[in-house]
Amino acid sequence: MIRKHGPAFKKAVIELGKCPLCRGRAVTMGTFYELPCDHCNASGWVVAATGEALPLDELVTQLSMRLQAATRQIEQLKKPRATGPEALHQDGNRLGAGGTNYTGD
């Protein structure tokens, strides 16, 4: 048994899935108009493993973590990458003396 005191050093990422009731739309159709989905706290997201709604404070944290990861991925895709022969000269391969770039020229 592992004893643990205090909060974790890193926040655990919870795998989220679409709400089965509203299908990720955050609203359900009432008789005449759309109503906030009670099953997922009107977020459209639930815990993927159990299908339960997250408490609002945890939901905000998990969605923020997902947004930050998506933003990092978008920024990586925006960076132009060299292709062809110039790619060897742009990225450091640490094969040269002292861990410098070696191109074989």
C-alpha cells in the first residue's frame, strides 16, 4: 500500500467523452425549445470510462487542459518545416563534434 500525503504534484488528465444524452451538444430538445442537459451539467462532456458528469470545478480544469494541449498542437502545426536537402542543415542532429550539427559536407 502506498501512502500519500497532500495533493498530487500534477493534475491527472481524465479522458472525456461526449454525453450520451445530448450527444455532446450540451442541450436537449424540450417540447418547444432547447433545454440545458442535466446529465452533463450542460457541458456536453462526461467521464469516458463511467459516463458520469464531472463536478463543475473539475470540468473547468479538464477542459482547460484539453484546450492548452490543442493550442500547443496547433502552434506546432503552424511552424514551417524545411523539406528536402535544406532539412539536414536546419535541424540539429547532434552527430558532430561536441554535439553540433553534422551534415556530411
